[in-house]
Amino acid sequence: MLSREDNERVTRTGPGTPLGQLMRAYWQPVALVSEMSGERPVKAIRVLSEDLVLFRRDDTTGPDSWGLVGRYCAHRGVDLAYGRRENGGLRCLYHGWLYGPDGRCLEQPAEPAHSEFAAKVRIPSYPCAERNGIVFAYLGTGTPPPFPAYDCFRAPKEYTFAFKGWWECNWLQGVEGGIDPSHVSFLHRFVGADPREVYGQQFSEEVAGTGKKLSELVGTNFRPDIEVERAAHGLRVLALRDLTEDVRHVRITNLVFPNAFVVPFGNGKAFCQWHVPIDDENHYWFMILYDFEEPTDQETLLAQRLAEVSLPDYRPLRGRANDWGFDPVEQRELTYTGMGLDINVHDQWAVESMGPVQDRTVERLGVSDRAVTANRRLLLKAISAFENGNPVPGLPLDPAAAEELTGPAAVDTITPAAGWEAAWRQRESQRRARSPWAGREVRGAQR
């Protein structure tokens, strides 16, 4: 459990809070490129409890053609989310004040022609960059850090798929769900016939020599050995399950500090998922799925995801208001949760059901929660380090340091029980060697 003070410290992210300042030092996802297409690529954005407007500039093209500025005009507080895109900026509808993507006021048409008032006016603005279907923003101060050389950023666009969703809870609940390796034995279990041909069913293959699917074996082997290691990107979490006397299931997930994780996603795939605060009681998860072997079927993946959300806010169709679609008959006869086949809904229920901000002063953690407790220790330590101007995980200060932040290796494989460490490293290297785009070296995976 955490003290009340520490629980506040690791959950509150608004402007001026210690954690909010730390998270602003990293590039954060703010929108999907796909939601900014069409006739009007302008959108109100709320991130880290700050109201902003994202827009595609009308004077340039490419991945850097984005502006992110404060939502309200400095003149009379009018909403710039309705502004006109003109001359690379946004013009307020009320009195015509024009703001550039750097937040500077460029024109004040009603003021005297000789006035220098505009030069004194500026609204908040933040640098943006586009990466594989997501617009990222640097919300901190000073020069933005370079992007790390993670697989999700290096994969060619045609080998990726990006999406997002709104969860009604604090960001940390989403991250802690993603790095918890023991919950898959229960939360995503099937109790009836397994009709798996849907999104998120990465445990459907049969394990040779057992006559059983991996999903069944993971469900019955519910006490994995969990190891947590520090890494340059944050944490590496290994969950080891002995499926038989000679066969071991090795699953490696990664915390990408401070608010993302990388997990394996079936044969040849993985995804990086960020949990970005809207405010302290709501957040978006953003995902880049990447495939090491073949181009992604982006149309099919998009159709699967859109079937579960309502636009334009990407709120799930299942949620607290309708009991996450809970069906007692389904729970008895098909899925462990009774909440449908989409494992994303299962994860959503788990973290939303804790409440808007989980009270960690009353929880009771065990050995199986090693990844969760390790992350909290790392987060508290990093908040203090950042306050004192010291280095924090996964934050490269120059391009050379960024090139050292690679991978991280996300593994879901079956190995011999003996020599499993060498086996998974060899298979990961072979996978990368076969990939049309990934390097051969399994960097950042040394113990």
C-alpha cells in the first residue's frame, strides 16, 4: 500500500504538480492523425488538465505541420477551437486576432495600424511531431528531447497501426494494469468453447505436445514466477510459467517510463501503449501496434476498434453506465468476465472499477504484484530526482543517448524449461533477422 501523500504524488498530474512536471518532460501523444483529417483538422485537446487546440497548419505539409496552442484567446477568452486556419495559424472569430503555431499574436486587425500591442501578446504553445499515426507534443520547457529509437518509432508506417480510447480513471491505473503479468490467467480466461478470431486474442495457438491452446495452459498455470529488472527504458517484467515438466512459457513486457508499456501481441507483433492524463480522473490510452513480419491490415484493425467506441471522443460503448456489457449467462458459459470477447474491455473494467482515482492506502499487495510495486518505487524516486535536476529513466538528452534506447524486446514464446533464457534471446534475434525492417541485434535485452 501507499501512504495518502504518496498516492497523491503518483496520481496528480495537473500544471505545477511534481508528477505533472515530470510527465511534461517527455513527448506525449495528444491525437491520432486519422482524427485530424477531413475538411477541418482542428480539435480541442485536454491533456494533463490543460485545455489546448491542435491544428494542422495550412501553409505547410509533412510530419511537422502541426500547431498546438492554448484554447482561449488572450483578448476576451473566446474559444479558439472554432478559429479559422489562416497563414499557418489560427484566427479568432470574435475580433480577428491571429495566433501563430508558436502562440505569438501576429495580427490585431481592430487595433491602430501603428500599434505594437500584438508583439506583447502570446498564448501557450507546444512543439508537435508526427510518428506512425500519432501526433505527439512536448509540453515541457526548454528544448524537446529527441525521440528514442524504440521499435514503435522505427517501424515503417505500413507495418504499424495506431488507435486510442478514453478510460474513466486515473492514468496510473491503466499503466499498472498493463505491467501486471499475473492477471491474464484470470481476466482473459475462457470457460467455454473458445471462438477466438477477434481483436486481442493472442493466446489462441496450440502448444506442441500438449494438445491444448496456450490460453488454456496460461489459465491453469496461474502462479507465474515474476522477475522485474531495471532497464534504461524503465522496467523489464518477465512472467515464467512451466506448462509441462519440459516446456516453459516466457512472456516479457516492459514499462517504458513514465506512462507507457510495450507488450507482445501474438505472432510477430507487439505494441507500445501510452496512458495520457486528460485530467486526474480520465485518460486516453494511445497505441502503436507494429508487426515485425508483414504489413498490418490497417482497415480490418480499424474496423474492429471502431466497433467498440463512439466518436468523436473514442469513448468505449461498454462502461460503468451499462455495467461494461456484463452478461451472467456469458460469464457462466463462455468468458471469465462475462463482458465480451474483446480483452481491451476486460482491462478497461478492471481499472475503471477501482474508481476515478484508486485509494492505494487500503490495498494489500503480494509477491505477484512485484511489477506494480517496482513501478511505484521507480516513479516516486524519479519525481524526486526530476525535482532536484537529476537524470530520470528513458529521457535521452541528445541524439546519441536516444539511439541507445532501443526495442524494448517484447516476448511471448514457448521454450524448453532448461536453457529458456538463451532460447528466447535466440528466437528474438531470429525474428528480427527475418524482419524486413528490424535490426538483427536484440539490444537492451541483457540481464
